[in-house]
Amino acid sequence: MKPITKVILTAFAIVFLTSCSNAPKPETSPVTKAQLSDFLGNWTLSIEGGWVGWLDVRQEQGYIDADLLWKWASVYPVANVYLQGDKLIVTRVGSFVRTKDANGKAIREHLPTSTLEVKREGEKITGYFLEPNADGLKVDSTAFSGVKLPIVPAAPDLKTLKFGQPINLFNSKDMTGWKLTNKEQVSGFKVIDGVMVNDPAQPEKGEHIIYGNLQTEQEFEDFNLKLEVNVPAHSNSGVYLRGIYEIQVLDSYGLPLDSHNMGGVYSRITPTVNAEKPGGEWQSLDITLCDRHITVVLNGTTIIDNKPVLGPTGGALHADVFAPGPIYLQGDHGKVSYRNIVLTPIVK
């Protein structure tokens, strides 16, 4: 190499290294307790389209963790959660099986990541839920807002409660006092021999029928609710308190304890003991909702004893856990019968 060439290359290297050292570094946002504190706690979410969700953000031993309820189904631990600038990023991972072998075993599977982008705005949180379509050609974006819930109060002393006059919610003759939660859907409920029967049967031929859920026209605050239910083998329904907390109705006879079993607060509170009868038999539910605590007595046995409920369950009608709401019965799942539905308000 000629001397002049060495000089030129050396000069170029000096200029390059100098410019690199002076180049602006990528902007970073340190994770601080002050930023994290903006998001910590339980949040009820009002989701675009009339849906309801719930987000719990907490700091564990050296990391952030969260649980998420989105629209329906259960409360699930998230895949990951972290701070990015002024946002909290929450992710969930799903599964798309792309191809299978001759035996039905998955050959190629994708694990799509859905992302909840959360910002703090005053006393609320707002953001978007970004969810990729199965074909990978589009991302659906759903807006939401959230309100922070105060800490659940201490359990009430049920022995000191005062009750008003009992209200018979079902007159055993017709569906007076009840209506569909969505008037565009079809009701499978009718009265047969003094019993409220739901049979969401599909025709052998013709268009698929979209059955709806049923709710009381009246709304209630805290109360005691007594009813009898007959859920056939392998069938499924649910009783929602205030339209936001689902008490599961399911043929779960013989199954291990689970929050999704008969009498459980769906995906939130697991019964302490199995007290259900086999499918097809009449069963009694005695439920008390007071100060965000729930007690469930199934067939004369207390299976949930004055336990706190942290937020709504999947399929809730609204996100405000302090607002009055109806009793609503799931009608879009399976065949089920109800009778002797009596609500007694708690007087405060």
C-alpha cells in the first residue's frame, strides 16, 4: 500500500470513529417506581363494542406481572408485561395450527402475540388491543378505557345484615319481568309446567340460530338470591349477579375442584368442597352478594364462604362494579331449567 493511501485511510477512520462516538444514542426510558405506580392495581376495562375486561398489574420479586380478562372466558396470566416509554405493554400468546399430518398431529404451528398498549391519562387508563388475524395479513385494533378499583373492603358480617321484602323474579306462568340482553338475538327460554326452560336447539337444516342471554328488567344492588336449577348431563349455563359476576352452572359432578365447576365464581373463586349432584337432578343455589364479597351455598353446603371478588367475570354486561345491575341467565350455551327464583335485597 502506498504511503499516501495509508494517510487517507487513517484520516477516514479517525473521522468515522469520531462521528460514531458523537452520534446521538437511542432514547431510553428508565423503569422507575414512579412510572410503574401509574399502572399498579386492579382496573375494570370498558372495551369498544360494549365488552368488559379486567387488568391486574402488580410488582412481584424484582419483576412486573399481570393477569388479564378480555371480553369473555377466564382470567389468564399474561405472557409478558413491561414499560416502554410512557406505555405499559401487556402481551398474550395464542396458537394457530397451520398444517397437520395424516394422524392429525400438528406439523407447523404459529404462536401469534396479541398486545395491549396501555397509557395513563389522569385517573384512567386508555389504549388499544392489537390482535393479528389468523392469515397474518391484518391486525385488528380495539380501543378500551379503564377505571382503577379501590381495595376490596373487609368481609361483611353476614349475621348483622338487614333484608327487605323478597321479590319473586319468576311467576311460573310466563316470562314477565325478563328480556333478552341483546334484542337482536333469539330467546330459547319458555315456560313448561311452571318451569323456565332454555333449549337452544339448532335445526337439522337451515340457518344457524344465534341464541341470547336473559336478564331481569329490574336492577339490584346487594342481595340474597335463591333458586333451583336443573342442568342436564354435559350441559352448561350461568347465573350473573348484577350482570357482572357469573356463578357457574355446569354438570361438573365427579370432577376435581375448580373455579369453573358448579357454584364457582367463574375463573375467580373455587369452591372449597364438591357439593353438586349428577346432571339432570334439581339443585339449589343460595347466593349472597354484599360489599364485593360472595357466599354460595349449593345443595345446603357452603362452598364459597364470604370471599372477595376482585372484578367482573367474562361476559359481564358493564364494567362498573358499584352500579346496580340485573340478574342474567346464560341462554347461549346449553339446555337448562330454572324455578323458584327469589331475590331479597339487602337494606343498608
